[in-house]
Amino acid sequence: MAKKKRSFEPQTISEVLGELIDQKNIKVGITKVRVEQAWKTTMGASVSQYTQEVNFRGSTLFVNLNSAPLREELSYGKEKILRHLNEALGAEIISKIVLR
């Protein structure tokens, strides 16, 4: 990573935090957390209690469920779930959902 030349100009806190968040590793981590939170809030408490793990890699959301009937039911509405999750995130972040 190329080092930036130090700037001794005063910056606001929002500018400093914006530069910090724009770093790739931090941005990826924040996106993962936002996707996991979006799953919980969008799907509600009833689905969240059967959710074992939510993992986001690349643009694919992997969801481990411990209920086969729920997994089957959710598989019929993947496109609708995908649309609602992306609306909650405010961008087209997720392109595919894999239910396991």
C-alpha cells in the first residue's frame, strides 16, 4: 500500500473517519456486519431463531438454517428476499443467496 504524503491541514472528524473506512479491509468487514444485521432485521425474529450462521463472501450470502422445512419455504422466495435485503442495505450488494 502506497503511503500518502502527510497533510498538516486540519480535518474534520468525519473526513478522518471517511478515509479510515475507505480502506479495503475495514470496508469489507463493515459490509459483512451490515449484511448480517440486514438479514436479522429483514427476516424477523421467527426466522432468526432458526438461523445458525450468516456469512457474506464476495457478493454471495450464505445462510445456515437448522430447519429443513423453513429452508425449503425460503428457497421459493429467494428473489424477493434478495430484493428486500438490498433495499435495506441501500445498494445492490448481494447478488445471490445460498441456503444451507
